[in-house]
Amino acid sequence: MQVPIIQIPFDGDDRQFIHDGIEEILDSGMLTLGARTRQFEEMFAAFAGTPYCVAVNSGTAAIETILRALKIQGGSVIVPTNTFLATAVAAIHAGNRVIFADSDPETLSLDVADVEGRIAPDTRAVILVHIGGIISPDWKALKELCDRRGIYLVEDCAHAHGCSIDGHPAGTLGIAGAFSFFPTKSLTTGEGGAIVTSDEEVFRNSAMLRNLGKNPDMGNSISELGHNFRMSEITALVGVQQMRKADSILEGRRRTAAFYDRALVDIEDVRPVQPLGPSGYYKYVAYLADGIDRDEVKSMMRSEYNVSLTGEVYADLCHDEPLWDSYTYCGKVRNGTDPVCSHDGRDGCAVRQSGFPGAEAIRKGHICLPVYPGLSEEQTHHVVTSLAETLRRLE
């Protein structure tokens, strides 16, 4: 039996809906910012529990647009080192320097005490990333810290479709949330992203910035230095199809996760990370016991049992990426020993950041089991029995 890394199921009805929708789009002559984009934005806003949604062309664009809509430029933004580098790159492209912070291995998310110790005089925002679809129970403490220090809390919800905690959906904990619809995500449009917010000014500014700064109050004259971050109508059409089936897609992931929860109880060398609220299970994350080599586990499961474990969250930490050999933390090219930097006199741009023991523990110690729609009961059972046998053989 084979278990691939991912499958993206589109059944006959899905394909017919998309095919018919493409015909309608082509007939309309509106290939961007048309009826399907508006429909997707309305559906996703309702799904996310916010009054406003702005569709963009990637999750990275969504983060950058939020920061620029908040007029955050020339300051610093705190980002977890345990995330995909796109989170940090978006902050830099918005005109800021990045300060990395540590994560708590129990939540996979920002360590609030470490964040507080890294806040600088110019810190304008903290980006909370819901790793693997797990929202940290410490989010309230982080929100209180941000409010006390006059700092915006922004959510990177790339992993968090359908997730909530304490009755609050992902994307509603701070000023705004950024979602991704990359093919690996729980809901996908191929490429694409969305901004959700309850703040009308953030909504209006984001809608202008994604459309080259065109201001509808000025007859679409350009009043902001925007980007072409628009979502195409065909991408939005796929988004509508995904929203029509979102409940069943997420329920399939939850069923698989529930099976793993029950089955892994009997494997003493594996400890799942449990969400404290409803999750869409972008990843099913579990820690291996100390001393077990993850690479050996993955290699044996793939070669001996045809089970491909998914990528970690994350095996490479942001502060360790080779990017920083050539660039400062505000995105300027290093020039020998004297980087050209827009934050002259401020610590942190040129000196390599360090001191992230929690993130290091996360990086080294976890695996992610396959969890996506279409996995059969036989396949999930095969994953668990293969993992148990692999660990026994590696003792």
C-alpha cells in the first residue's frame, strides 16, 4: 500500500463546476476583480467570521499588505523563527526590519516572555503564526502584551483554515489575519491569499494596495504606492469551489487526526501535539522520543512501507537561513563588513540573531503524519502500523 505526501481531490462535480465557471468568466471578459472574486471574498469572510475580506495572489502578499495598510514602515516587526521565511520576508518588503523570537515547544507558537524581552523601541507589530493549525493558548497573554505596549497583533493564518480557540476563529484575534491557499494548504486555490479583518480602514487600505493603489473615492486615481497583488477570476473560482466544500474537506482532515489520536496512544515513542480548540489540521504534528533520528524514520517508512511523511514545521529555522549571509535583517545587501542599512544606529540589522532553544527543540524533535482528504481508513492504519514497526526496528 502506498501513502503519498498529499492528494488534492477534485471529483466530477468539482471539475464540472470549475469548467462551467471558466466558460462564464471567459464570456464575461472580466478576468480579474470581477464577480467570482467578490463571491469568494464574501464566502471567505463568512467562513472566517469577519465582516471584511480582500483576496490577493498569495499569503505572503496578504501579510505585506496588512502591514502596509497599517502604515507600518521603517520600524521592526517580531516574527517567530519557527515559521516559513515568507512571514519575515513580507515584513521586510513592507519596509521594516525583522526581529526573530523563540517558540514554546508545547504550542509550536511564540514564547510570550521571549517576545517581551525582544521588543525594541521601534517595534510596531508582532506576527503570531498558527503553526500546523494549532492556535496557542497563550494568545491572550500575547494580545495583552501588544495592547499594553501599543503594538499591533497580526495573524499569519496560512495553516489555520477552520481553526479557532476560546470561541474566536483564526484571523479574529488581532487587527487582521493573512491566509494562504497554496496547494499544500487545507483549502487551496493553487496560488492565492486572503486578508480578513474587522477594521474598515485596514480593509479599504488593503483593497487599494492590492490593486496598485487605485482609490475608488478618487475615480480610481492612484493615491497609494500599491502592488499588483490581485487574485485572478479563475483562481477565485477555484476558491468558491473550495468554500462550497470547506466543511467536508476540513471534516475529513479531522477524522484522520482523530484516528491518529486514538491509535498513537499505544506507541510510547510518539507524542502528538494536541490543539486546544477546533483545528483544520494543516499538519498532524507529533514529537519523537529523545534519541530517535527523524531522518532515519522518514527514510525507512518511505523505502520499506511506501509511506511518505510530510514536511516538518519547520526543519529549518528562519534565523539560520543562508539569506542572512548576504542581506541584513532589514533587507539591505551586505557590503563586506559594512552593510548598507536604512536603520543606522539601531541594533539587530547586521548582527546575526541567536538564542532560540525552544524553536531548536521543535525543529529537531517532530514528525508530521499524512492528513488530507481522501486518505482511506486502510491508509491511515498503514501509516500507524508502519510507524510502530519502524520505531521498533530502529531501537
